[in-house]
Amino acid sequence: MKLGVSSVIYESEFIDLAKKTKELDKLYLSYVDATVNFALKHEFKIIELSGFLSNISEILPPLVNDIRKKIEPFDEVSFHIPIKFRPVEETKVSIRALKELGVRVIVYHPDYMSYPFKTEGERKKNILELVSFCKKNGLMLCLENLPLEVKNFHRPEEFDFYIRKGAFFTLDTGHAVICGLDPVSFLDRFSDKVKNIHLQSGFRGKPDEHYSLGNGDFNYMNFFKKLKEIDYDGLLILELLSEKTVLGSLNRLKKSRLI
């Protein structure tokens, strides 16, 4: 299994820094550096970068060469499109830059708290256009199951239409748990379409706080048993909010001989 770490461990810190500088290109490179250095220090061979800046479509293209050099040591790099709504054409600019970077797996929230789509038709059009665009560029748009704070896309069946149309899937274990679902139910339904997994825990019915493995209601032992049963070969990303929780979760996985 391919275990990696998400850059969200530094996101809160860099969101605060972004409020104090106009040099957002340099700031984003520092964000990438922090993630790369932590991942290399702890021997992760995969990372997932987050496009947390609202103008990431402007930031990414000029930085492609610089970022490519920084991510060379890794076997694979995935990318999380901003969780706040951005227009389709703007998102396509980011996707083109990601293709240049060699990114294959793109994580996308199909609905938003900040921009609830007015109609189901509007949402479908938006998602399908991006699914098609990624497919034409040899990339995988992986729709992510969402937490309770967002109105839609909690349950496996809400993704059926988009999977049939060519979308792939990012399974967020913590989001499933807080929605009262067993993450295994997504693997049962979409095993061949799940290309990326966000490993984190949570408590049923509670806000999404990205708890470390071993805390909350996520049975990670049972989940890893299922991954072995289906011979999962996609990405496993520890999507946690601090170095401490990442390392604590990593140690649990090693002690349990799951990795």
C-alpha cells in the first residue's frame, strides 16, 4: 500500500501567513517546502498538496518548474483542488498546470458550504465538465465524500451517477464516520474506482476535526483488513492537521503491522 501525507498539516499556519503578505507565490513555495521536508524526514514516498489559496489557478502555472524540482523525490504526488468553490474555467487552468507537474490524482469536493449550487442540474454540469476535462488530459478527477457540514454527497449512492460518467473516488474515512457510515461501505460499492483515501478519524454526528487513528469511531484495523482483501493499490494519505497526529497515526500503523 502506498502511504503518504497531506500538506494540510501546515494549512492553518499558512492561511494566517497569507493574510500578511502579497507575495503569495513565494508563500506557496514555502508551503510546498514544509510538506516536502517533513515527508522526506519521515520517509514518506507520497504527498498530497492542497491548493488552499483562493487564487491558486494564478499561482500554480508560473511555479510549475520550481514545484516539479521539489517533488522529484516522491513516487507520486496528488493534489486537492480548493475546497471553496472556484469557477470551472478557473479550475481547468489549475488542472493544466497539474498535468505539467505529473499529477495524476486530483481530489475534488463535489459540493460546498460556501457556494451551495442552486440546482442539481447546475451541480451536475459543473462536475461532469471537469470529469470530462480530466479524462481528456489523462488525469483522474476523484470526487470526495463530504462531512455533515456540507448538505450533499455523504452516502455512496450519491456518487453512482458520476462514477458511471467517468469520475473516480476519494474516500475520506473521517467524513464517512461522522456521517454515521462505515467507510468499508464505500469500498464495497466502488472498490475499483477508489484511487485515493484520506485516512483520518472522527466521532459520529460530530464536526470534522481530523482526529488521529486510534481516536474517534473509525475502526482502522477492520478498514485495513478490507484494503488487503480487495488488494487496494491506490493512494493512502494521512490527512491530519499536525505533525504530532501524523506521527502518532504512523506509529500506530507500524505497531499494528498494517504498513
